[in-house]
Amino acid sequence: MPPQPAWFHRLDEILLTLRALSVSYLDRQAVESLFGIRERRARQLMAGLPSLQVGNATAISRVALIDRLVNTAKGDRFQWELSRRARVSESLEAVRKHSAAQRIQIATPPDSRNRVIGDHIPGIELGPGELTVHFHGAEDLASKLFELSQAMANDWNEIKKLVGE
């Protein structure tokens, strides 16, 4: 798919500005300024719209430009771009959160990977239908839950008996 216009993400803002203008026609410089584009793109955007010739300059109908932009906003290409931007934003946010979590160092006892349910894990009480965890801060909680998860992974049948299954 070809690259999307750089102004797509500002379409609502551009439409608001256009609707607030009192002029009936816009010249190329006004289009360049409004969309944040250069001369060639402005001419492409203006092509095919009702226009006036003012000396050497061409001015397009503001209403016709608004109509074109409204139709653009309804189109598949624009909707796809909105979805793409939302997906990228969500992915970046997930990476940011994951990156922050990766920087945390969780201290665990050296034997924590070999835990079994029969071992006493300080601060954890486990019984049928009940789990109580006593902790001091997020890192301590993560450490205790890691130890519990290792015990569960190493001794699954015993955990099932302990919780009443």
C-alpha cells in the first residue's frame, strides 16, 4: 500500500479550520499552510476541484475541499490508516510497559527454582480455597509469587491436593 498523506492524522483539525474560515476560495499557499505540505502536494490536492483563476494563481472552492475531505474521511484508506495508527500506538505502549518491567531486578533465594509445595515459603500461606501473601513492596510480592509459581511447577500434583482438588 502506498504511503498515506502526512496530514491524515490532522484531518479533523483541518476540517475544523476550513469550516471556520469566512473565505470562499483558497489559493495554493493557503492549502500548503493549512495542510503543512509543499507546492507539489498542494497542487495535487487542489486538482479537479472547482477553481477560479486570479492572475497567475488558482484558487479552489473551500466548500468543495471540505466535501472532498469529508469523503476522504469516510474512505477505506483513511479508516485503515486510523486503525494502523491505533495499533502502532498500542504496540508502543505495550513495549514501553514491558521495557519498564524488564528493568526491575527481583531478588529471589538461590534455591527458589527448586521449591516444592512442601517447602515453607516465608510470607505465603496456602490452603483449600485460600492464598495469603504477606509482602513489603512490589519487588517482594513478585519474589514471593515467583517462588510459589516455581513450587507449583515443580510439584503440581501436591498443589492440587493442597488446594482441595
